[in-house]
Amino acid sequence: MTGVPVLEALAADRRRGAAEIADRLLEWAEAWGEDDPTREPESPEAVATALARLGRSQAAMAPILRIANDLLLDLERREGTEEGVGRRAVARAASDWRRRRAAARESLVLHLRRAIGSAPTVYTYSASSTVRAAIEAHAAAGSWFRVVVSEARPGNEGAALARSLAERGVPVRLGTEAWMWGAFDEEGVFLVGADALMSAAWLNKVGTTALAGRAREAGIPVIVAADTSKYLPPALASLPRTYERDPGEIAIRPPASLEVVNPYFEEISYDLVDHLVTERGPTRPRDLRTGEIPVAKALR
């Protein structure tokens, strides 16, 4: 599957996290920039429409929105030029994003290992790929600790994380969300990722607020891990986004009088965060601010 169908599939993807979808978007963009005579011709207009749909559909996941916006801006700047010029510009932008993300991820994992330090227990929720990489690196370096995680229903991302870590030999305890509420009974850190960072709040899977608050009540510091590609400046943060996912994950064919809600994301105050860690190291939320980023016409 190539071209527009790839973008449409990514727009509809409700299983993967922000980092995974962003990586697949970059793979598509780099491949789209290659001269391939066997590929079905696709107009830049069709690609731009699909990119805009992807950005809007996944607007709660900051890297996807930011990458889609940058690729759209490159297409708009080269509107009216030969098609290959636009494709190559998109591929270059994608390659730049890939290099920046790889370097940021490497630095962020090192900073997170310092933040975990000698903590005997790492509590976490859902399945951040950044958190997983830091835990794996910390364990591979010889540190001993246990991970405590809940299922993260209805997607069960936490269960998948627990299995992945256990297969690598990391001691893990897995339970339900209700169990997790009372599981903060040992010294450690509560380490979670973020789908987006904004000026006044950050986004993560619904349920994070309650667990972060419970961790702090138990005297366990809350650490949020995210590289700065997760930051949404005001112009992008103001774009419409939905936190709702398929109600069928909770109830199949409910009766007409039953309303099923399935929000995946929630906005969380930085007041619940003890340490925000980016590729720069410990970072204050106000230091995330950058110059304003232009918004592609197709997303407005």
C-alpha cells in the first residue's frame, strides 16, 4: 500500500501511539519523494488533502500534527512547480524530522535514566514508547527495579507494555486500573509519556490525572517524558481536535437508550508534574515556548 491510502490508514489508526504513527508518516514521506516509475501517479493536491485529513484526525498527537503541518507548508510553498520538486521537498523535510527525532530520543532516554536513578519501582500507565525505551535501557545497564503498570483499558496498551518488558527479563506487576489506584505502596517514581505538550497543560491517556494525583498523595514523584516535538504552540494547539474514540471498544451494539463514551485523552495541569523531562533534560513548562509556527492553509 502506497501513497494516499497510507495516509488514510494512518488517519484511521486508533491502535498505535504518537511516536509509531509519526515514524510511519515519515517513512511514507521519504518514499514519496523517490522517483519510482512503477508508482501510481498521485497529484500533490490529493496528497495535501490526505495529509490535512491525517493532521486533523490525529490532532491530539502533537508530532503527527506538527509533521503533517510542515509537509503541507512545503507543498504550499512549491505550488505551481513541477511535481517532483514538491515531492523531493517533502522527503527532505521528513528526513530532517527523522534526524531530529532520533537525536532527541537518544538524549531523552539518557535524561530519563538519570531521573529514574536508583528508584526500586517505576510506576507507569498506558504505553509510551519513550518510557519503554528508557526502562529497557536502564535494565540493560544492570539497574535492578520493578515496573508496576495497569492494563490501560480499553486498548490494553499497558498489558502489551508489561508483556514486552517481561519478555526482556524486567520484573513487572500488571493489574487493573482499580488495582493500580492502591498499588502506590513502595518507594519509586511515576513515569509517563505525553501525547502533546501545550502552554498550560499536557495531554495523555484519560486516567492519567487520577493516577498522577494518587502517586503524589503517596509521596511518589511524577515524571513526564516527552521530547519537544510534542510541543504545540498556540496556533496549532487551537486547531480542533477530538479525544473520543470508537464506542464499540466498550460496548458492541448497545440499546438505543445507552450512551457509550470512550474518550482516550485528557488535558492535565502541570501542577501535577514534579519533573518534565525533555531531550534538554529537566525542563520548565514555560521554557517550551518557541516562536510561533505558521499553520498550513489546508489545516485552517
